Amino acid sequence: MDHTPAGRPAPDLAALREEYTLGGLAESDVDPDPLVMLRRWVDDAVAAQIAEPTAMVLSTVDATGRVASRTVLLKGLDERGVVFFSHYTSRKGEELAGQPQCAVHLGWYALERQVRLEGRAERLPESESDAYFASRPRGSQLGAWASPQSTVVEGREALEARYAEAEARFAGGDVPRPPYWGGVRVVPDRVELWQGRPSRMHDRLRYSWSPTQHAWALERLAP
């Protein structure tokens, strides 16, 4: 029998199950605009005091077709799409520059909900990135200068040394936005709302953007 490091029996993963009973999702319940619905669900997650309610998984693809996913934080949401901030020279930044098609996933499992977005990434104007960077805590600003995101480093000590160098460099003054750091907006053309239901008969409503009609089409998917 497998055991955990603490000596306890390992759980039977195949036997772990939850019944989803918190609610349903009918076509009559939703707004014609999926980004309006996303805003409502984010607000619900914040009100429910869920940990990291703005965490979202961003998936990108490189030139060879290799897919990578990581968690970023939702920092902007309007009718144009969802916004996060990062190093443009990081792995995700370079992959989005080469292939802007990407996917985003937000999951609020305590509410038995998730949202999937598929679309195209675009960089924010520098003025918007400047404004957000100026609103960040000073420590986070310094961290953007100190971390060569996604690159191999010699160890924790090397990172701490780079942070100390950034502290000394900007001591007594404002910290400007690094030229390689800024915002990215994912403009979706497909959005799926998922609400858990009993017996795995989940509700899945998918919006697809029609560029010819300039409107969202809504359809139900089988769970």
C-alpha cells in the first residue's frame, strides 16, 4: 500500500467524489455578454471570500506546439477582455509574442464554477502599463527590476542580491516601470461558463463571437 511521507495511507484518488448541488445555470439566467457574466462571477467569488478569487490559469503555445500553463492574476476586466501584467521577456511573454492565440481558465471550486476563455493576446498601451505599475507596492516594483523572469539563476542568494541592487539603484526616488514589463489583454472570441450539477450533468453555456454580426451567440454544450 502506498503511504504519504507522514506514514498515513495514501488516499484512493479514484474514489474521491463530490456532488455539485449549489445551483444551476439556465440560458435565461445569463447576460448576452459573457464578460458581464464573468464580472458577476468574479464579484461573487470576492464576496464569498474565496482565496485568490482573481487567480487565472493562462495557457500558451510555443513555435513547436508545446503548451505551457501558469497562474497569473486578473488585474483588469471590461468589455474588451481580461488583463494581466508580466515580464514581456518571460516564457509566456515570448510565446504570446510569437503566437498570440491563448486560453485562460478561472476556477472557483467552492462555488462549483469555472470559466474558460479562448482568444488573442495584445499588449496594453504603455500609458496604461505605467499607470498600473505606479499603483503597485514598492516591493513589487523593485521585484520587477530584480527578477529576470523565467531564466535560470544560480540560487536564491543571486535573486536577493539583484533585489538589493534594485533597492540601492532607486533609493530615495520613484521606481519607474521596466521597459520589458507591462500589461497584456486577452480579447476572447469564445467563452464558456460552467456550473456544477448533480450526477455530473453539469451546465455548460458557450458564447462564440460572430465578427460579421458583431454579437455573441450562445449555445449549450453537453457535460
